[in-house]
Amino acid sequence: MANSEPDNSARPPAGVRLCALAEIADPGGKSFRFRDGSRLFAGFVIRQGEAARGFVDSCPHAGWPLAPMDDRYLTRDGRHILCSGHGALFTLQGVAVTAPCLGEQIAPWPVEVRGDEVWTA
């Protein structure tokens, strides 16, 4: 988990363009990785309509990445974020609705939609 801490030096500052909103399925997710020397920041963005919400890619229970492959964060029906490590389900707002993380929250990563693009906030 140390390499994906929200405040590490690899975390991009506000004002970094991530992608066009259209590059993220609706609903869907997109992975982002930033490196600063040996530090890595792993984040992802979930799209719901014209809205985008960012999260640190780290299970709040175990600290490992949530998706088994880039961009594969949602359940097949697109209603939940899935932790592939132990099957916990999270709302699209990042709150766990099943064990073992029940009630825990995925760390937020501030992003915003400007026009038709997603930026760090």
C-alpha cells in the first residue's frame, strides 16, 4: 500500500489533463498511473453520465489494487466497483456495501470534468 498512498510524491497536482470523458465507458472506469522515481501513484476514474469521480486504486481493507486489469473496476452490470482480490462491492461513490470492507471507503482522488475532458482537481 505504501506505493499508492494518496499523498505520495507521484500523485499528480491539480490541473493535469487525464483524458477525454468519451474515453471512459458510461458507466465505466479508467486507470491512471504516475511515477516519481521509485514512487507510484495509482488512481482510477469512474464515469456515470457526464460526471466523473476519482479514487486511489487501493482496497481500503487490504491495500492491493482493486482491478485485475487496467480499466476493469465495475461489476458486469455497472452498478458497483469490485475488489477483485476478495470480491467486496463498493457503491460508485466508493463506500463498501459488502464484507470484508463493509462501511469502509475507497480513498478519493479529486478530479473534475471541464467541458468534455477529465482533469485532476
